[in-house]
Amino acid sequence: MRSASNLLTVLITPDYLVCALLQEKAKSSGIKLQQYQRVPLNNQVIDLRICTMNSIRHHLYRFMDQTNSKTKSLAIACLGKGLVEQFISVSHITPDWSHFPAEFKKQVSNSLYLYPTDNNRFLYYVCGMAHQLLFQYQLLAFKSGYNLVCMTSAWYCLLHVYRFIHATTFRQAKLAVDMQRANNNLEHVLCTETITRIVTINPSISIDVKKESSFLFPLLGLYLAQKDKT
């Protein structure tokens, strides 16, 4: 069984490549940020399309050289124009793809049920990516010696942080209120103190948690999403 603690997590935004090595704390159920790195992309990736494969591989190698981890598993979260994301209200709680816009049928797509609405409909989060883009990241992982175990959106990762925080008190009704209040931007619902409360940071890392929170939250959610699968 693969452990999420042996997982390289990567966030790709329009401007940055962000890497984090998150792992379970020894003798506890907490989470430790073992290593962290954010580097500017400088057009190495445009709309999630990798323009310089070797440069991205170099960033990954350089990051992992700073750790003692021998992990071969890689999980990636994305944010940018290369993703197609929509919140769609449908009349069936278990819809098929005919209920969603046709563009998603031409892509690698997934849908996630969020909550029922007031008008007897059901809100879904739907996300898609071109097959060519996914192939690029599969190739990046292969050439770098990693197994790409997950590729998803930053928003999906934020939802995992939200669910983790609420744990057994999670309710779809509360999610609906929070999403509507934040115009579906879950980052505005999460507070920076959440990171310092649930994550122990390696003392050797110099990091401004408040400044890096918009990157740390998706990476934490990516870790938690994979941990839930183990």
C-alpha cells in the first residue's frame, strides 16, 4: 500500500512551480512539512502547457535533492487557463455526462457532487483538461522517474482541506453557505492559522506561512486527498 507520506506534491500555477514534501509525524497523527520550495516559472509553463520539459525536471530534481526521501510517487495540482472548471446545477443527483456541457466530453473530465440547492436541484463541480496536457505531465513524471498517481485542480484540493478541518462535523448545508458567502472561492473560507494548527513545519525551513498560504493550502489538500486513499 502506498503511503501519502512518501509522496512528492506539486502545485502548478500560471506563475509558479511549488513543491512540498508533507509526511505523517512520527508517533502521532499530525502532519509535518519536511521541505518546501516555490520557484517562478518565467514562461516555462503557459496555460499549463509545459514549454521546457528539462527545466521543470531540473526543478523537481533540485527540490528532492534537499530531502532524504526516496519517493517515486508524484501528485500534481493545477491552477490556470489550461483547466476548464464549472459549478453546474442539474436536476438529477446521479447525472450522466449528457447533463454537462459538451466540451467536457472531449477532455479528461471528472465531476464531484457538492450539495442540494433550494430549488430541488443538485450542484456539481466539474473539471476537465485536454488529453494532450495530461499526456505532457505523464511524460514529465516518466522522464523524471516518478509515478504520477494523481493530477487534479487546486480547488478540489481546497475542498479536501475544508472537509479535513470539519471532520465529523462536516455538513453539506454548511458547505453550501460557506461557498455562497465566498463566491465559491474556498480559499477565502480557510484561515492561515489552520495551517499552523495542523501542520508542523521543519525548523530548517524558512517560510512565511501567511505569504505562502495560497500555495500551502492546495498542497496540503493534495496530500490529504492521497492520504484518504491509503
